[in-house]
Amino acid sequence: MQQLNIITTLAGLEAIRDEWEELYERSIIRSPLTTFTYIRMWYTTFDAHRTMRIYRVQVGDTLLGFMPLVLKKGRFGIRQLGNLVNEHCRVSYPLVAQGYEHEFRQKLLTDVIVSASSWDIFTHDFSFCFSPLHDLFCNAQLTAAGHQWEKTIAPTYTIMLSETFAQYWNQLPSKSFKKSIRNAQNRLNREKNVRFLRVENTEALASWPQFLEIESSGWKGAAGTAIMHTEAVTQQYYRDFLQILADTNNLYLYMMQIDDVLVAAEFGYVDGDIFQSVKSAYDERFAKLSPSHLLALYVIEDLILLCAHVKRYHLFPWDTGYKQKFINESTSYMTTTIYGQTVRGQLFLYARQLKELVKKKLPGVFVVVKKIAEKWQEKTTKPGD
């Protein structure tokens, strides 16, 4: 049997740079997030090189691809092997040679199972239904692997871009939403020197400080969730991420200005035929103009008119009250979990099954226990943990 080849150090990652970049050119997914530069930056920035687990997926002399993972230790010492996602990055792809997708899946699953003594649970999270290889392992493959597993599906929010903006607008079902937009447009028309614009790449980088300022000025700043209020490592991640997007000609920053004052902004990037909307913000002094809504409609119209290769506008999961008003399709993301046969892996599985049983049979008890657990965690978690 061919031995496992798992890269666990930055030196090991650097040693495969040429192979990675050659494979990237013939990969099924040529995303800014599968470039060697991005992968190395992600591991370095988040100090994840200490937990790096990059599976080199190979059959004989044929390199099928690479699967970037991390091995993290969570509560109760649970060792979780998972893909490169966190609260600031919800997109993570494997690098797979085009034409070898089935072989890659099968060999990767084999390698993950062979290495099962080193992890307690395996998770592949935020696998969006419209992405290539979104179903990393099919049900038959997972069942044949001999481990217990589950897949959970949750909604994300997307807009399939129509041929014209009028077509998109006419398909929206909510009359009240359309009326509110028309009222907002009427209010905006009474303002002078209104300007919508898109800047790209180096110009977008130059305008990035303005975005940070406007994001920090509102409720995100007050809540401490604005980028300027995050840890230094997170701010560095965004700077490096934007530089990579600019270098690959994929960075977009949309802005709405009134009298040269930035009122709303949204930044994202082109990822194949998808526009990934990463962050948006607006100046709350102009809230009566619904600036974020009007800017989102400008983004949609701009993508339809000037970016014919972009077919979908992705707003990501978690509805914050406005996303459902814009979407015109139903999409989702999947989390695949494999439970290891270690003691911790099995205990984690039983605990999850018990949780679901209590949630189903005794919903009131579940809510009370959940609140108690949250309070206990608050008391036992040290600041900065």
C-alpha cells in the first residue's frame, strides 16, 4: 500500500511550491483561494502551520491533488481535522487535477481514514452547493469507509444574475420591498452629487482605509466586530488577502458617495463565475436613504452589465434581515462530519446524538441546559481565550 504523504511544516509546503503551481494551472478550481500564495499566507497568518495537515493525494506516480487541512484541539481535548475555514474565511477548496475528481475523492477518503488514529472527528465545512466538488464524499463512499458520518445542510443566500437588471427586478416577489426601494430612491434623488462607483485591484487597495473607517463608525464598531477592532493577526489577514486578490485581478470595491463623502461600501472578489461579497458597511447618519440596499442593487446591475462571466452573487449564510429580500434562488451549504473510532470520537458522537434526542423530545429542557452551559462557559473562559 502506498504510504501517506501529509505535509505538516512550512518547509514541507515550500518544497512543493512548483508542483502546486503546476497543478493549479490544470486544476478544476482555479480560485484566488487555491493559489500557493494564499494557502501559505493562511497557514502563516493564523499560526496554523503548527497544525498544518496538507494531504498529498496520489495514486502511483499520478498526483491527483492536495487537500489543505488543519488539526485543531477543541474542548475536552477533541482533535478535529478540518478544512481552512474560520469566521473570516468561509471558502475553502481542495486543489484537484481536472479529470481526476472521482479518483481524488476516493483516494482522499482512504487517506483520511488510514490516518484516523490522529484525529477524533473530521469536518468539511462550508461546502456550497454551487461550488465544484461541493459534495466532497458521496454517501456510498462514506458508508463503505466503515465510520459513522453525517451531513448537515443549511441555507446560504445567493442571487442568480439575470440577462438584464429589469428581469431580475421583475422576478422579485415582495411588493413591499420594491416599494421601500422606490421610496429610498426618491429620497436619494433629492440629494446632490450622488455617485456610485466600482474600483478594482490597486485602486481598491488605496480605498481600503475608507472602508475600514466607515465599518468602524457604526454598530459593528460599537460591538467590536469591525475589522479595525479585531486582533492584529486578523487585520493582517485582510491586508494580505486583499493584496492577493489585487495581484490576481479579482478585487472589487463598490462605493456610494454623496458630496464626495463615503456613505456605503461593499468589498468582494470574483471567484470563477461567482462574486463573493465579503464585507459591507454604511454610514448610519444616512440610514434613512437605505444606502446598503441601494448599493447592493447597483452591484447587481453592474455585474450584469459589465461582468458577463459572473453568474451568481453570493451574500453568504446567516440572514441579518435583508438578504432574503434580494435573493431569487434557494441555495445551501453542506457540512460533512466523520466520527473517528477513538474514545473521544465516539464520546463526541454519543453526546451529539443525546443532544439531538433531548432537543427533539424535550425542547424546553434543551433550551434551559443550553443557557446553563453558555453561562458556565462564560464564567470559565478567561479573557482572550
